[in-house]
Amino acid sequence: MKWDDFPEWGARVSEWAADYHRTVGERPVRAQVAPGEVLNALPGAPPEMAEPLEQVFQDFEQIVMPGITHWQHPRFFAYFASNAAPASVLAEFLASALAPQCMLWQTSPAATEMETRMMDWLRQALGLPEPFQGVIQDSASSATLAAVLTVRERALDWAGNARGLAGGPQLRVYSSTEVHTSIDRAIWISGIGAENLVRVPIAGDWRGMDPEALERAIKADLDAGLVPAGVILCVGGTGTGATDPVAACLAVARKYGLYTHVDAAWSGSAMICPEYRHMWEGVEAADSIVFNPHKWLGVQFDCSAHFLRDPDSLVKTLAISPEYLKTHGADGIINYSEWSVPLGRRFRALKLWFVLRAYGLEALRQRLRNHIDWSRELHDRLAAEPDFEIVTAPMWSLFTFRYTGRGDLDAVNLALVNAINDDGRIYLTQTRVDGDLVIRFQAGQFDATREDVMMAYDVITEIARATQ
Ligand SMILES: *Cc1c(COP(=O)(O)O)cnc(C)c1O
């Protein structure tokens, strides 16, 4: 294929994409293929000779499309949404045509400076105070890894990178029992070790960390000669939206001089609405905060916003060239690769710029408020049904419930989720709450309507009662 052929194919692909999005609601949400079906449809060996793109495109439709789960489907209520607003897709198209590497200021000044400005726009949109500066990471997992590495280096007085951990002090990191698995992995990879991630018990309706239990755990570790190093808080956990009492936990962490990171990967987007900011009240005392515009805000994957109250510790941990430490930002030049684990960086700020301008904050707030209102309406309707019970109350647009039919309720509800997903009109996932298997509902797809959310009520009640 030559660039001369590109305009024709580009037009065809954008036609295809617009049509796909117009009609995606007619497809089953979850892919209905069996394991191995796609693999077996793909030749075992690579082609020696060029094939016409026409043939490749046909195979894309025939082999790939049946194996796609439609994350852009308006009735995708599983996991969390992974949105791709059209303005964001266009920006990604441009970014992939330019394909710049954005690791240093000089490797594309526009990308670096756009990133600085977009992260400051987001900081203001979330109501975070001025000292916070931001960097775009590929994922919340990477942001959390960078934060945990900072926890480690700060506690070791920046000697860990040089000397390794053998023979050093036993570092301790604290989180609630409800945090995302990305925290476990950051603890493994950083060498801190899973046994040193202390799971502080939760309390209260928000299933958040008990700050008194946090302080007891820190004191017990100090008494035992261990070295408390950091606290990882959760605002809007993945299973049920668990949310730690941020101000109280950060106060304990500060009292003991610990580095703090807040994982608000999903719910952070909701903080563009001032009425939700009380749910992370006190967050301005955190050292590090992450949220994913690539979940709820309409910016397509990957785009994770990582804010630092003072980037120095992070840069001191990750910058490979010591001389840059003295100048980063001070001379007006930032090399963002010093703020993240990978060296190479995509031009991700462009899609934030497109999305924020093409919709404006007010329309984005309206979308989120709609999702939250409709999810509550669905919650109220299921709560009123005698054979359903709400297990965890709505946190933003997320709640969990179970069907209380006959038999082993874990098995009944797992069978119900599977039957619903085989049906294809909606897509849900399950989680465990205090050991019980429950069904999880969240609304967050960019173009979902109230009717889409209400269809979940019809599908859930109909299939539950039909299978009993
Ligand atoms: C989705 C999610 C993550 C992981 O996000 P990635 O960007 O996929 O790494 C982490 N924490 C929470 C609470 C999440 O919901």
C-alpha cells in the first residue's frame, strides 16, 4: 500500500466507523464467539507476498468483527466504560499519522507543551489547587507503579535504584482491602513484596479504609522495627465504588511522614461536577493522584491523568540523567519521559484537547450526571422488586445487586449474569462483596440514553424470572 492509496482508504474507514457507531446498538454487546474461533480463522504462517488491502479489509469484517466485544455499545454496563468520543478518535487518527515520539521536549515541543496545558486544564476541571502538576501516563496501572516506586525511593533516601533492596529495611505500604489489583502488581514490581502491602480493614457505607485501623497498623509496624513508607487510597474502587475517607487517612499518613497516592481511576472523571468533590474532600493533601480520562470522560484509551503535588520526588525516582534533575521545568523545558516508566511516549494530549474543545466541560458534566441519575433510577426500580436485593448502594453510577431466587444464590447469580450476556442486549459483570457473588451495574457509555439504561431493567427481570 502506498500513501497515494491512503485518501481512498481513509475515507472508507471513516465511513465504516461512523456506520459502526450508528448501528452498534443492534449488535450483541459481548462477543458471542467460542475460544479458538478467531485464532483458527487466521492462517498459521505470515504471507510471503503482498495481498490486496481489499482482501485484508474483508477479512477484518468476517474474522475480526464477530470476535469484538462492543465497548462503544450504549448498553455496555460491565466493568467501567472505555469511551471513544468521535472527536477523540479523530485526534488519534492525526496522532497516528504524525506518529511522533514525545519523550523529550525537543522530540516534539508541541506535544510536551500541549500536555502541560491539557493537564492544567484537567487540574482546574477537577478543582485541584495550583501546586498540582500533571503528566499523561498510558494507564492508571503505570501511574500507580510510578507512585509506588517513588514511595520506595523516598523511604530509602533514593538509594534503592542504585543498591537494590537486598539487606535494606522492610518497607510497608498500606491500602484498604478494596483496592484495584494494579496496586498489588506495583508492590510486586517495585520489590516491596506482597507481604508488605498491609490491608487495612474497611468501615462504613462507603466501604472505605478505617483511619484508626490505619494508624494502629502503622504503630504496630514501627514497634516491630519495620519502615512505614506509603499509603494508597481508593476513591471509587472497581468492585463496588469503595471510597476511603480521604481527609482522615491523609492526616494519619502525614503524621507519620508517608508518601500518599490516590487511585480515582474511574470516579476521578466525576470530579468535574462540583457536587461530587466532597467524596474526596481533603485530596489536595495527597502527593499523587491518578484518574483515567479514558474511562468516563470520552477520551479514548490510552490516557491516564497523573497529578503530583510536587513532581520532584517522582522525577528523582525515574529520571535517568541526573543533570536534568536540576532544571526540569525550571528553564521552561519538561522532558515527560522522566515522569514515567516507559521512555517512548505517544502524543496523547491531542485527544484531550480535541475532546475538551469539541464538547466543553458543561456537556461532559451533563453526560456524567445523566449516567448517575439513570443508574439510580434503575437501582430504585430493582430495589422495589421483592425478588431482587440491593447489595451495595449507588456510588456515582455503580451499584451491586442480587437475585434472591431459589437455590445457592452464588450459583443462581452467576448463571443469571451468563444468561444475560448470552442474550446480548446488555452486558454486565459480577463481583464479590463480603464473599458473596453479586451482579454489578454501572452506566457510563458516552452515548447511552435513559432508554438504554431502562432496557437493563427489562432484560434483568425477564431473564431472572425465566431461568428460575
Ligand atoms: C480501571 C481501574 C484501574 C486500572 O486502570 P488502567 O488504566 O487499566 O491501568 C485502577 N484502579 C481502578 C479503581 C480502576 O477502576
